[in-house]
Amino acid sequence: MQVADFDFILPPELIAQHPLLERSSSRLLCLNKNTGEILHKKFKDLPEFLRPGDLLVFNDTKVIPARFFMHKSSGGRVEILLERILGEKKFLAHARASKSLKIGTHLYFNEEDVRKFPILAEVCLEVISREDDLFVFELKTTGEDLPGELRESLDVLSLCEKIGSMPLPPYIDRPVEISDKERYQTIFAKDFGAVAAPTAGLHFDLAMLDKVKDLGIDTAFVTLHVGAGTFQPVRVLDINQHKMHKERITVSEEVCAKVNATKKRGGRVIAIGTTVVRSLETAMQESKKNNFTELKTFTGETDIFIYPGYKAQCVDVILTNFHLPKSTLLMLVAAFAGLDLIKKSYKEAVDKQYRFFSYGDAMLIL
């Protein structure tokens, strides 16, 4: 298949720039892949499509305030977007500068950040290696007389929490606001590690989770630390030639037990977001490689690429947001619902002015 098969025209004004006042007040397009029926609902209507015995699986990753700004000794400005924490003092990141950074380059913190976090006056980042388009940075102490306890207290995560801003996607064309720190995070976010939110989960508030529980529907949580690669376009014409970025996932024994019990009782495994789909389908593939018929625990990296022709091995239903043209996420939902039906539903969503992407509306694929 060609990447052009997954293109569509999206008026820029339909790209949601802000979240709605209430998490669960978004719209919900319901798509039945067996009948082709498309229904236009509210997200608060979601319980209508659930039934006792189902299992909702969420991604509990927590978004790191991963974007910050630095400068070279020459004064040149550098924007850093963390991709993955490699250790207490090391991390992998994107770096935007007027000239490509060289190994051994030192970057220094801005005066405003030093005022917030004075220890940064004695610290720099050193470029220690490069991995394709990304750089490996290490926190280095510049002040030799810096007390040991201060030197040891600084790590990558505390740096981000002190001076970083939320890494809003590139299609949100505005400065980061204070409210984004809370709204670009699910209410069940637990483990820091993502640089993009698992956006299908953003629609859930406590009231909706209570309704789900009251219906006799169980919940489970996987962890996939979403990387910035989720926004990278497919740069090849033939999608079979595309190489996916890697992301780290954890599918625990508890999740496996709940998924396997759901399957046995005839319930449906409902993935809340494409990250959950990728996690569960990866774990099931690995389980089958090891001759297991049920889902087994898995912790490691995944670069699974799901596109039309793929047959689901674990997930029965998907709740997701609307995705970018020509993106791997659009290809994933097309694998589950069929490309023609996805194109039809997206056209209806555009015609009825749904809100698109991270802060936008949702789609339920039954």
C-alpha cells in the first residue's frame, strides 16, 4: 500500500488548540466495522456501548515536562526535547539549533531557569554521542567546589520537573499554558516516561470511571512511554518500507490475568488508545512466539507496525482520537476498521466539524 492512500483533507480550523472545559464533554463517533454503521454521539454516551464482562485497558504513562531551552558558549540558542531517560544523568533527545551539535559540545542553562533552580548555574549538558537524528546528553558539573550532596541531588527527571514545559504536539500552534500541565495528562497517569500523552485517555474523568465500574466492567493498566516519534511522518512511498520508532512497554501479570479471564468469559478487550493496542498486540505476538495460547507478561521495547492486512490477536474494540493524515496511527485504525470505512468516517467527521488530534474528539471502533 502507498502512503498516499492514507491522506485526507483537514481544514486547519478543526485542529483542536485547547482542551474542552470538561474532559468528558467531547464528541464520540461510533463506527461498527461489521455493519458499516456510523453514529454521532457524545463521549458521555460511551457506557451505552459497553457491557458487563468487558475490560477497559488504559495506558498509565505520565508525560514528562520534556521541553526546555539552553544556549551554547557562543550564545546560540538550542531547543531540547527529551525522548527517553537513559539514567540519572543521561538522556536521549532531539535538539534544534542553527547548526548541528558536535560531540563534546557544552550547553548552558538560561538565567531565568537558573533563578528557578540555582544549582543550574554550576551545571551544563554535554553532547556525548549521537543516535541517528537524536543526541545523547549528560549532566555535568562545572563548579568543582559544588557540595557533593547538591551534585548528587540533580538528575534528569528533577531537571525536567523544575524547568521543563509540557511537550505539546507540533500541530498545537500556541505557547504552553499553565493548564496544559494538568490537561495534557490523564487522571490516572502514574509512571513518568512519556513525551506525548496517550490522548484517548484524556477524555476520562472520575465520573466516567465510576460509571464504568458501576456497569460491572473491569479496568487494567499497561505502560507504554510514548515517544516524539509518534508525530513523525512516514517518509517512504510504500508503507512496507517504513521503519517504526521503538517505545518501551510493560504488560504486567495482573493485566494478562484480566485479559485472559475476559476472553474466557466472552467479554471484549477494549483498548483505550493506539498505545494500548500496540502494547497488547506486541505482548500477544511474543506469547505466541513462545508457544503460549494466552497472553503472557512482557517488558521491553516494541516497534510493532500495524497497518491494513494485520489481524488483531488480542484487542476487540478500540477507543481512539482522530489521527494525522499519512500517519502510522491512521494506518493502525485502518487495519482494524478497514481503510474505506475509516476514510468514510473521517470525511463525516470533517463534514460535521469534529475536533481533531490530541485535544480533539474521540472515535469508538466496534
